[in-house]
Amino acid sequence: MSTFGDYIKKEREKKEMTQDKLSKILDIPYTDVSKIERGKKKFKFEKLNRLAEILNVDLQQLKDLYGADIMIEQKTKYQCSDAVFSVAESQSKYIKEKNVKQGKMKF
């Protein structure tokens, strides 16, 4: 497994694409690509679709890596244990089930 930035770098290099070329295609500053790949700057969520197209990668996988980086950042910020991920998974399942049940209710 890798971070969002590591993944972007690996996929960009597979395409033999420079940071400069990727920055021009995405219309972002060249220095931002380097910072994003090193985890020093957040990539704009609104550009994920375009990035997936450019790198020819699965959009859902890209979203999952993006979200995982955010979760890890928050875990560190709030000094949570690794158990927070299991709790979040359980909560996610609970919310999905709750929403499905509410959607089936007839009034």
C-alpha cells in the first residue's frame, strides 16, 4: 500500500510523464505536483476525476487513497490510536444500514 502522493508519483512515472507536464495538464503550479507527491500539499478533490483520466487509473481507488490520507492526518492530529479505523468502519456500516432501513419506511 502507498500514500496518495506515492501512488500519483508511481503512476506518473509509469506514463513517463514529468511533474511539469502533469502540472500543465491539470492547470496547477509545477511546485504543487512535487509537494503533493511528497505529502506536503493536498490535491484538490475537484480534480480527482481529471487526474484519474490523465493517469488512466481507477477513480474509486484514487478516492480511497485520498480519503485514507485525510483519515491518517486527522488520526495524527487528534492523537487517536489505530483502533479509530475499526471504529470508523463499524460506524460506516451502521450508517449505511440505518439509511437503507429509513429508505424502506413507508409513510
